[in-house]
Amino acid sequence: MGMYAFGPWTVDLRGDELADIRHRGLPVLRGLRAVVRNRNWLTLTPSVVSCRVEETGDSLRLGLDVEWEGYTDRYAGRVSVVLDGLGVSVVFEGTAMAEFASNRIGLVVLHRPDDAGRAVTVTSPAGVLTESAFPEHISAHQPFVDIAALSWERDGVAYQLNFEGDVFETEDQRNWTDASFKTYSTPLSRPFPVMHREGDTVSQSLRLSARQAVRVGSEAVGVVPELGISGVGSLLAELASDPMPGPCALPGIGSLLAELALDPVPGSGCVSVEAAVELASRLGLPLDARIVASSPAEAVAVLRSLPLDRVVRLGVYSAASHVTEAELWDAVAVEAKELTYDGELLAGARGHFTELNRNPGSAVPEAGGVTYSITPQMHAVEREAVIETLAMQSLTAREAGRIAGSRPLHLGPVTLAPRFNAVATEAPLAEELPSRDPLRETPFAAAWLLGSVAALTVPGVASVSYGVELGAPAGELLLQLASLRGREVLTCTEPGTVAAYPIRTADGLLVFAANLTGFASAIRFIGPSGEYRDVELAPWQTTTVLLP
């Protein structure tokens, strides 16, 4: 009857059977269904009378009305299925249509034959845990009995099946050449058949849940880089509504990155020196000044208007090519020396890594550091596509390191939405000018930012500056991370749907984590010594987990 999917789960509805149940595309169960067998173990034939499908923001619901018939017997029931971010729930409610002697009525689960040899934990109705395994050799008798729950691991994901409404047990169906192990009720140790009178009901339910693993290693992958902020215009607007006068406290933030032009125009991504200096003073931050100019004279004019004692880094870029050009570099380098500027001189690109990669000479040998910026919405704006860019951020940083050699990388601005059009061939129309990004204030922005910081914590990256709103989730997260500058970041393995950033602190391992999906996820964070914490994350939620 078709394939259904919600969040990480997919099921193939074949008649009344939920077949080939998968999690993130990987197989989990062979299938599950409700079965009705008569007093001689003959299986009544099911037919689906009606099927209802309803999808909401947090789940997909299937409702099957089923009738079973055969060998003069009839039975009816309803199977309700719910797929959500955390699992698959199935409820069976059956009703005898006439007096009926049955050996089995209820839910059965078919485990995959390649589970043979896989470790499994059996939980009894009394809560007793028994460690076992699916048998490799065909088991003549039930390998698991007295089951209230089963838990096992496949492909790095921990799965659990919880049963209600009866006691279950498992048999090895390979005895009959079936390609499965079957978990069913009622235990064969109980008397059968059972007489069901007309109107008698049977009610059972099960819940299949998945918990992904994030494993933290003991080796350091690097340290938390210097984190800065950018976006002078939006930050000034945000602070304009702040009734508190005087400077803001931003502990840990390294600098304010500002792209400066002598006469900034809308859509250029640039601001005036006056606006940048005002904001830096208000925030109590030094300036990472990136001059954008059309001529050497223009670049020098901007440089001369800067309070150089408050400028920690200084770069210059062409307003046309968006990279450091030789004439601009020479003019600024000479003037900076004349003005006794002793900060770091930067070169490279102010646009995408593309510009640096196509113009490696823009990273002039005399520069102390190399730059480029990042925005994930050059070609696609869907959230899933934006998340997919995170792994490529790490790749571009490593490739930029190849161009920079031993020199540090100072990346930024890193923004969700483009701050200017680096490939425009003519002046932008009013409708083409960058507008306020509605994602900046959302939990999604914080989740993406954490993924970005994790991706850019690679050798050679000395600083990263982000365009954030200070009062939004991403801004608050950036302040937390910035306060841990220089702390060791440990290796970890995680699924691509979770961003994890484990930092060694005096109190233990502080793991910053974010759900990179639009559905709930259950995660187990496992430390180097095997200690763990279980956490459930809402869509795009960011949190911290402390491991000993």
C-alpha cells in the first residue's frame, strides 16, 4: 500500500504489515503486524477494510481497520501506528465478532535474520535484565522468554522495543525457513486455546525507539579558537533598543570584525569607520578591520581614519574582485608602517573560499594571516541544504590552510545569509539587496552555529567571526563558547544529524550538542571511559551535557 516516512523512520505498508522498518535508511526490523490464529495454529487471512493517513508537525499517523477470516472464524481489529522523531508506536485493539477459540491473537515482531549473533538485553516484566544474543545456530526452542522489552544495537544506534498488554517471547523462525526471529505473545507455556466470546477484546501495544550514540574520544583535535562577532549595522540596531547606557560586557569575544568603506553603499556589506568605532566602543572590543576599496588612495584614506591602537587585525580587499590585490596591499602595508601600526596584516578574500581558491596569490606572502568568509545560502536556502554545508566548511578550512602554509586563518564574516553578492555583474536592484535574515533569531541559527564552530576547529584556524544577534539563541551560544577560548576540544564520532563539541574543563567534559534536524532525537553521549548521559533533543535544540 506504499512507503511512509516521517523524520528518520520509513516503513513499507504491505497490506496489514509494516515491513522493512528503517531508521535513517538503515534496516532495523523485518516487519511487524497483528496476527490471529485459530485453535489449530492456522492463520486467518487479513484484509484491510480502510486505511487513514494523517501527518502533523510532529508525527505521521496510520489507522488500519482490519478483518481476519478463515476456517469458519472471523475477527476484527484496529491497528494504529504513529511515527515520530523518536520512534514507532503501534497499538492493536481486537474484538471477537463471534465466539472464537484461538491459540494466538496480537502483535508479532519479525527481527532480521542478520541479527544472528547480535547481543541483546532482555527485560522481564519484573524489571530483571538478562544479557543474551540472537542465536547463530538455529535454536530449537525459544531463545528469549518472559519479555517486557528488548534492546540491541545496530549500525551504532541503540534500539529498544517495549511491549504492553501481554508477556512476550521469541522463537527462531529459521526452523521453518522463514527469514526472521519472531517475538510474539502469549507465551506457549500458558494453556491454549483461549475461548473468546463475541465482543471480547484484546489490547496490546509496542514502542520501537532509537537512540543515536555520540562517542567522545580522549585525544584533542584542537582548541576552541578565538571567536568574534560581525554585522555592525544589525548589532547597532539591536543595541539601540537597549535602555542600559555604557559598554556591554562580552567576556571571551575576541574582536568586532567590520568591513569598512570610505563611502559604503547599500548591498556592499560595508559600513563606515564611524559606525564601526562606535559599536566597538559600546561593546568594549578591539576591531578586526577589513578595508574594502576601489583604489589605493581610497584604502589609505580609510586606514588613516582608523584609531589604530584599537585595531587588532587589518586587511584590505578590492571592491570589485573582493580579494587582496597587489596595489592595494602595497599601499596599505606602506602606510601602516608609516603609522607605526603593530597589529596583524591580513590578505586573501572577503567573499567565498571560491575567490581565495581561484586567486591563491591574493594571500600575499607578506601577510601575517589569510582570510575568507562563509555563507551557506549561495545556491540553496532550505534548512536541510544549509546543514549539509557544515562538513564542507571543514574541508574549505583545510584547503585554505594549504594555501596559507604556516600562517593562521582568520575566517569571517560567517553568516547564515549572504551579506553581499560576490558574483554580481552590475549594481543590484532594490529588491536584490540583502534583507534581514529571519533565521538569525531562531534555534536553527544556534544549531548551525555550533556545527560551524565544530567544523572550523581544525589546525590553522586562529579566529572565526560570526554574524549573530546577541540576544538570540545563536548569540548566547557564541558567548558561551567564546568564554572557553583555548580549551582543549576532544575528538568525537557522531551521526550527521547531531553536532557535538566536547571541551575539556575543570569540571569534566562539557559537550555542547545540537540537534541538526527538524524532528526530535534521542542521543546517548558516551565519554572516553564509557560513562554516558542520555538526552532527548527537540528539533534544532542546542544543549550542554557534562560528562565526568
